[in-house]
Amino acid sequence: MPETIIRLGDCRDLLSTLTPASVDLAYLDPPFNTGRVHAAEHASFPDRWTGGSYVAFLRATIEAVARVLRPHGAILLHCDWRTVHDARGLLDEQFGEAAFVNHLIWSYGLGGSSPRRFARKHDDILYYAAGPDYYFDPPLVPATSQRMKGQMKKATDVLNIPAINNMAAERVGYPTQKPLALMDLLVRACAPPDGLVVDPCCGSGTTIVAALAAGRRAIGFDVNPAAVAIAHGRLTTLGTPLGTPDRV
């Protein structure tokens, strides 16, 4: 199994330790600026930002990611309705409007409803490429039409993948844990075999687990000690050797 790296610290500082133009895919899942504290069984973190501090953080992180992307590399920025407009503008600012590839919708189905608005049941994933020769392997999903019953078809920009429920075997007790099925699809589609995948806000480490399972190399950073501990635990269970950045 490929060596991987999980480090504790501010992603902007840790990204600066990586070699420029060395990363094939960056999956950036930053805090969503929800204004509350996220908590689960084994970890919690505050997600409150004041004034323009959130946009400043996001801009600096995108700039740090851009420095390490290879010419054929790409970034997937995961956000929601609160900040997707800011994120799109910042990505256009950094990479240019022509670098836009997709606005993906992750439709997960869970959550409440409201008598005052349509129910919010999706996240947004913005897909930008560092150059025109970016890697992409179209993922296949089961067809739902009667005509193609039992066959596979190319995935659309709406990804219908259930969120992790309370009884799921993969649940590790991190409040914003993403399903392995989502990360597996994204990594295999957007990172070349043996490519380097970086998750600057790796949380419980699902991106890293998915990347290693798909035969990619992986690096994860997080500022939350509980997140790093959970990610380390998951990789130790898999028997993954943990390395140091100077070996990238």
C-alpha cells in the first residue's frame, strides 16, 4: 500500500511545505461558515467566522493549492449554499473562468424540511482545472431507466449518493464525515492512477482512504487534533505506512 502523510496544522502553512507543481488533485472541503459548532461522538469543531475572515481564509487556501497543482492538475472545492457564490468567484479569480469544468451537485437526501422554503438536500462541488490537459475518467453509475435496466451509464453532474447514516459501518464519529462512495467516485474520476491527491482539510480522512484504495498517493492536513487522530486510526487499521513530507 502506498505511503501517505497526515499532518496537524493550518493547511495554508502545510501546503507551503509541498513541492510546487507536484499535486494531481486537491479536494478542498473547508468549513462551510455555518455559524455553529459541529459535534459528533469523537470530535467537534467551531465553524464561526467574523466579517470577511472566511473569504480571506478561502482565498489564501485556494492560492496555496494553486501553487502545488501540476499543469494537468485540478481542484474540487466542496461547499454549500452559504458560500458557493464566494467560492466560484475566488476560483475564477485564481484560475480564470476558462478553467471551470463542472458544478457538481451532491444530492444526499438527509435533513429536515421547512414550511418557508424548498428543502435543502444537496452540497456543491466546484471542479476547476489548472490547465486544458487535465485528467478525467468518466465514472459509471447504474442506469435507472427501464430501457437501460441492469446497465451502466456515465455519471451526470448530479451525484445521488446517500449521506452516512447513524448506523453505517463506515461511520467514525466525525461530524462532517463524507461517504466513502462519494470520495471514491471523485478520486477515480479526477486523479490519475498513482497520482498525488491532497486534502488540505481532511477531517476524518475519507479522501485519503479512498485515494489509497484507488491506487493513488495521498496527503492530508487538518487543524483539529481529533480529526488527525481519527484519520491516523483509520489508516493504521488499513496497515498504511505513515510518512513525512520530505518523501513526497
